[in-house]
Amino acid sequence: MKNTLFIEPKTLKNKINKSNVKILDATFFLPDSGLNAEEEYQKEHIPSSVFFDVNKIADPKNPLPHMIPSKDLFSDMMQNLGINNENEIIIYDNSPLLSSARAWFLLRYFGHKNILILKGGLKNWKKSGGETTVKKTIISKGNFLSKTEKKRFSCKFRGYDFYFK
């Protein structure tokens, strides 16, 4: 796989029906926006995508919002979304907060490597002629297991190295 973070809508169109490709809608809105990300997903989403709830995929024991969950809890949550260890995961969002990066970060943190973000999100998908649906995606429980909680990791983007501790 190329060392990239993004996938173009045209490339996703060619992969969308492959059984090893899982698509996650990681849309998130601030509480005072008047929008509900899950309701927006139900109104329109990329076919076969499942909703990655940024609010719920977090540590429920921490009083602060969006704290990283435990390795075991994250594994359970990803399995419930139908994610398998061998999946290529494509993440998109439909919000001004670029919340797909949060989902990408969590998956990387817990050891998954084959992850891409849809360039331009849902807006670019539709602009490129991509179809949307209101149909609920049928989910079969996945086998995802977090490899380890990465306390440090790095990635390259546009020739720059980023290190997270």
C-alpha cells in the first residue's frame, strides 16, 4: 500500500463492493450546532457505510468527553461495527470538524494500518457522482482485535514526519 492518508472518490467507487472494504461515517457535530451526526447519517450516507459514533467510541469511565477507550473496549466497539483485522477501512465525514481524522487516529492508535480517509468527505463523494442511500447497512460482528495501545507512533504526510506520544 502506498504511504498515503487519502483516497479519491473515484478510487472508492471501484472498491466499494469488495468484501474486505469497510466504510465508516465518522461525522461529528458540536453540541450547540443543532445537528445530530447519527440523524444526518440516517438521512444520507455512502452505501455499505456504518456510523462511527465519536461520542460513544470513548472511555465511558472518564468524565471528559472523547477520551481514548481501553484496548478491550475499542476491540468490542469495532467488532460491533463489523470491522475485521484484515479490512481496508475507508473513513469519511460530513462535518466541518474533519472528524474522520479522529476515527483514523483511534484505529492507528490501536494498531490497524490499512486505513484511508475519503478526500473531501461526503460532499466530494457526491460532487464526484457518488451515490448515497438511506438504507441501513446490515452488520455482521467482526473479528477486530486491538494489537496494542500505541503510546507513540508516527506517520508521514506530504514529506513531513509526525510523531505522537
